[in-house]
Amino acid sequence: MKIFSQTDSRTFPVQSLTADLIVAGGGLAGLCAALAAARDGLAVVLIQDRPVLGGNASSEVRLWANGATSHMGNNNRWAREGGIMGEILEENLWRNKEGNPVMFDLVLLDLAKSQPGLTLLLNTAVYAVDREGSRITGLQAFNPINETFYQVSGTQFCDATGDGVLGYLAGAEFREGAEAADELGEKMAPGDNFGHKLGHSIYFYTKRTDGPVNFVPPSFALDDITAIPRYKRLTSTLNGCDLWWLEWGGRLDTVYESETIKWELWRIVWGVWDYIKNSGEFPEAENMTIEWVGAIPGKRESRRFVGDHLLCQQDIIEQRDHYDAVAYGGWSIDLHPADGVYSTHDGCRQFHSKGTYTIPLRSLYSRSLDNLFLTGRLISASHVAFGSARVMCTCGLLGEVVGRAATLCHRQTLTPHELASPDRVGALQQHLQASGCYIPRQWLDDPARSARVSASSELELQELPASGEWYPLAERMAILLPVKAGETLPALTFRLRSDSPQTLTLTLLGSLKPGNFTPEETHARSQIRIADEGEYTCDFNWRSDRDQYVFVAFDACEGVSIALTRSAPVGIMTVFNSLNARVAKHTRQQADGDYGVDEFDFWLPRRHPNQIMPAMRFGTLLRCYGAENLLNGRLRPEQQTNAWVPAADDTAPVVRWRWPEPQRISALTLLQDNDFDNAMETVQMGHHAPVTPHCITHYRLWADDTLVAEVTHNHHSLCHHRFDTPLNAREIRLEIVATAGALPAVYSLNVR
Ligand SMILES: Cc1cc2nc3c(=O)[nH]c(=O)nc-3n(C[C@H](O)[C@H](O)[C@H](O)COP(=O)(O)OP(=O)(O)OC[C@H]3O[C@@H](n4cnc5c(N)ncnc54)[C@H](O)[C@@H]3O)c2cc1C
């Protein structure tokens, strides 16, 4: 037993820590920043004021992390974030394909806890900052659970708190609300009627029970449901993220009035549930109860800090490629009315760009201070651009960029501004890609130190054999095929049948911008007269002047069906001119006013297991999986498949990287396929399988005749191998033992 005598006063203990990088805020942005820097060898402290990591993606708020794949509802193909954000999505798919938010917490906590060099302070809030001149030198934080103050000093800082606590306290320049349209020429800039800021939301989960459940609303519940103009959209089955539009507070101060907003959201939530349970409109809700309600609101928008570049609408819509592009986004510009759930406007106004856009390093640090990186939703972006860049996988990607940028600044004693200069930023772009981060329209220089590469075989496509299944051509459908510069698209033979004689029209379409998958040009047209079931050939006889994907598009044709195959070659897919109601209103993007956006058709894939592929025969072999792809530094399908794939009858696929002289190798990063088109939303939605079919699940790496790594049960596209004692070898050999069911596909082996 301990007895403590009376005293005049007491203070809580102070613990001092020092780090190379201090990250405030443990949402996906902050976590990825901390992991990246720690993996690069920096001493990192990550400070998070909540008991779990993930911010809005955590079980405390329960939003599904989205990014450039946009629920697979726009034209961004193979756009899932790579690097650490990709690793998180893949790990969550593997452990938690059902989308349980508590399991997602566990994935994040496990990653942080097992990372050497990373000190994690949970339940700890940053509340003060020390500054000398234009540098932050330290910060203070407090954990009320262990009653401990922390004094954390360091050389570099990263604000990932969402609200920008660090930048605010350090006096950095910031903005709130929307820019006027004429400031940056942004036609989507909202007027006062729509409002200038997005609000908070609170979600709830419901569950079915064995018997009737009574619900007595609290005194503060909304009692007139008609106060919500869209109340007729409520159903008893809506859950979690489906309720994103229970939003409010955009006209208030979203930092200082956050508690007021939360109470109003609780009022709304309980009013909605009262309506569902007690109005009599939903008899099926009798045997239902609430399983969970958010106790803290999800915050969308507050402070945005100012860097050397303010990302704006035109950067996104025109898909500008900045000289210092270090990351990318692909969510629509998604603005919400400030009155939220009480607004008579739609819950959101979304406009997509024709493909992914890049984000410059100059938007990822404060121009007011010499050592403050910005990441997550507070980066240097206009209100309109924030409307797209704010989604969490984009934030996670930006986190990794900042973590790796901090490494280079640390090693070379640079400020972020200096690193962003045209002659220096290339080093960061290369470092990011060598670590497995994809940057659109860029490539890794010489991934394998000028090695010669050879493979046991290469897949050459002659035929995708029919499986016996048929698919009616009831809507416009296209096959995405790669064509190389100077080559002619092979004649394509399909198996078709029709109830009555019909003429089927096929169109060959292409995108104007390299790497886009929005068809804007018509290259050729062809018609097939279908009478009986049989094989029909379409030969566009069209030669490509550049490496690119083309769309072989079938018009809808009443009564006509096409034979399908079970083959699903990497980098070839079927898309449909269709609609994903989560992110669009029509099969074509149309603007109901002059918003400075493009009009174009959406061509969308289907999610596994509902994706299909027509059976076909190629007039000449389609050679798009050569081993030379392993050396082009392109890390996923873009203008070509960029993958090496072995022949289907190769039972022991092997690739060799050889050098004339022995190489000293300290790390190998294998980048292989785990279907970068598959949006792996983190919670609620659920997914078909824990790993995608092409993923290599079992492989061996040899350095000359020494086995240096054998990995079983792999489920990642990015596999890092570091060697404490560097290897000395003339040859690295990859032996593929097993995949998750389909042919493997490898993009690169990065040798360091
Ligand atoms: C209701 C809603 C719906 C949304 N829908 C989606 C969606 O479907 N998909 C999607 O991807 N995005 C969605 N977004 C956007 C997205 O959630 C945010 O933009 C994103 O969470 C920003 O990530 P972040 O890491 O910057 O911030 P956050 O996720 O907010 O994480 C910041 C963390 O920092 C912590 N913190 C704050 N202050 C301090 C401090 N003083 N000290 C220490 N820690 C601190 C916070 O507690 C928090 O955990 C939505 C947002 C909201 C609110």
C-alpha cells in the first residue's frame, strides 16, 4: 500500500522525447508519414489524441477509405494507391475482407506497433508548440489517461491533425472556407447559397434482432423529420457510410463549434432512428436496434495551410503534370452544401476529371515555416481542390510522400522548399517509386542497375478460350487492349449468336491524354452481320502511333450474345458504359451549368466476381507481357501492361536478373500484381476474396546459388527484402511457386 501525505500542490510528470520527425495526428495521413520515415531509418514520434489510429477511417468514425479508384465508378483504371497506403488496403483485405471497422483498427495498430524507430503516443493531444525564428523546435502534448506531459523536440514536423493544430499554434498561414471564383479562376467555387465549407457527419450501424425492440428517443432527438428535405430517401437498411449525407455544420466554425455541431448531429441521428422505428413507415424495423452510433463526429473541412503551390480546380480537371508531382488523386471534386442535411440542394455535387491528376510537393509544406510538412486534408489546396484531394487513400499517399521527403531533407539538410526545387525533387520522385509508390506518367530510372533480364517463358496471347457461358450485349461494353507504337491492332475473332439476323457495330476508341482511359477519339468503326451462332472477325486494320490502350467497343445489340472466357489476363479488361450511383448520376458526366468541367462517358469495370471477359482469338499474337517490361520502370498498367507474365503452360516460372560484375545489394523490392484496379474499401462494403487472383502467394528469391528469401502466404503487391549484410551477387533469381489462382504478373524488381 502507498500513502501520500497532503501537499500544497502537485504536477504531472513530464517525459522528454527527441526525434528526427514528429508527426501530429494519427489518421491515415499521419500514420503513413510516420511509417515511411521510420522505414527510411528516421527516429519518429507519432502523436495521436485518440485511443486508436485511422482518424475518420477508425472504428470511432467508420468511414471507408477511398481514393483514386473512386469506388470503381470513374475512368481511373489501375489507380489504387501503392506504397504504404496500398499495403494497408491489401493487409486489411487479407485479414478483414468483411470490412469490420474494429479489425481495421487492429491492422493499423499492428503496423505502427511493429515498426522499429516509431514511437507511438496514443490518447495524447498536442497543445503547444516551441518555435525559434522560422523553425519549430518542439511541441508539448498531454495524455490525460496516464497523466503525463510530453515535451517532444525534433528537427522536422508534420501536421496531420486534420484541423492543423501544429500549423495553427506555430503561426503558419492558413485559409478557411471557399475562394471566390475569380481568385483562382475556379468555376466550381460555390456561392453563398451553396455555402463555403463542408460539415461534420455522425454515422450509425443497425442490426436485426430475434424479437421486437422498443426505442424511446432521447429528449434532444429531432421530432419533425420533414425538417430534412431528403427524408424520403431514408430506409431501414441504411447503415454507416450510406448515411454520409447526415451532415451539418458547414456554416459554423468547424473547429471551435465542433461540439455544437456534434450535438446537432446526435439530434439528427436519433430523430432519424425515431422516424424509422416509430413512424410506422418501416414495419420491418420492429426487430431492429442500433448497434453503434459515433461518439465523435467525422470532420470534413476546417483549416487548409498555404504552401508554395495552392492546388486548384484546373490542376485537377486539366490533370496538370507538375514538375514536382509526387502523388496523385482521382476522387471527384466532391462539394457538399454547407447546410448539409437541412439543405434543399443535393447532398453533394461531384465532377470527375478524365483520369488521375498529380499533386506537387509544393502543396505539402507550409511556406510560413522552414520545417513544417503538411499532409492529409489540410494541405495547400483551394476549397474546390480539397473537395477531391481530401479522401483518405489520397491522404495516406500524401503521408508517405511527406515521410520520405522528410528523410531526404534529413539526409541532405534541406528545407522542404529546397527539396521542391526542380533540380532536387527528382531524387524524391525516384525514391518514392523505388519504394513502390506509383506516380502517374512517371517511371523509375533503371530499376535493376542495368541488369539483363531473362525469363523461363513469356505469355503471348493467341486465344482466350470460350468457357460455355454467354453474355447478352444489352449495354455498351468495351474491351481494353494495349497496342504498341507502330503496331497494328490484331484482327479479333469473337463467338456470337443472335435470336434473329442482326448487325452489330464495333467502334475502336482511344484517349487523347497518354495514360487516360476516357475514350474521346474514334479511330475506326466496323460492322458484323450476325446470322447463326458462329465465329465473327472484326479487323479494324488500325496502326497505333504510340503506346496506348484502345477500347474495342460493342454497341448494345438486341438479342445478340457473346461467348465468354474464364481467362482474365492482367492488364486487359472489360468495361461498360455504365453508372455507379455512389459517385455519379448518369452514365455520362454532364454539367448542369458552367462549372469548368468536362463532359464524357463513364466506362466502368465490374467488381469480382461479376466481372466478365469475352472469349476471343487474336489474328496475330498479342505480345504484351515480355520480360523487357521488368526493366522499363513503369510500376503498373498505364499505356501498356508493363508486366511480365509467364506462359500458361510454364509450370515453374523463373526470372533472372544478371550483371557482368557482382553487385552489392542491400535491398530488393518486388512489385507484382494484386489487381490495382480493385478498390479495396476498408470497412462496411466487404469484398469477394482476401487476395486477388494474380497475386504471387509463394516465391523464392536466390542470389546466385543462395536462397535469400522464401515467402509463403504472400498477399501484397509490394514485397520488400532488406539485407543487414548486403548480398554480393551476379544474378538474382525469382522462382514463382504459387499464385492465388491466375497467372502471376510482375512489374519490377527494384535493386538497391
Ligand atoms: C462524414 C465524412 C465522410 C467522408 N467520406 C469519405 C469517404 O467515404 N472516403 C474517404 O476516403 N474520405 C471520406 N471523407 C474525407 C476523409 O475522411 C478526411 O478528409 C480524412 O479523414 C482526412 O484524413 P487525415 O488523416 O488528414 O485526418 P483525420 O482522419 O481527421 O485524422 C487526423 C487525426 O488527428 C487527430 N488529432 C487532431 N488533433 C490532434 C492533436 N491536437 N493532437 C494529436 N492528434 C490530433 C484526430 O483525432 C484524428 O484522429 C469523409 C469525411 C467525413 C467527415
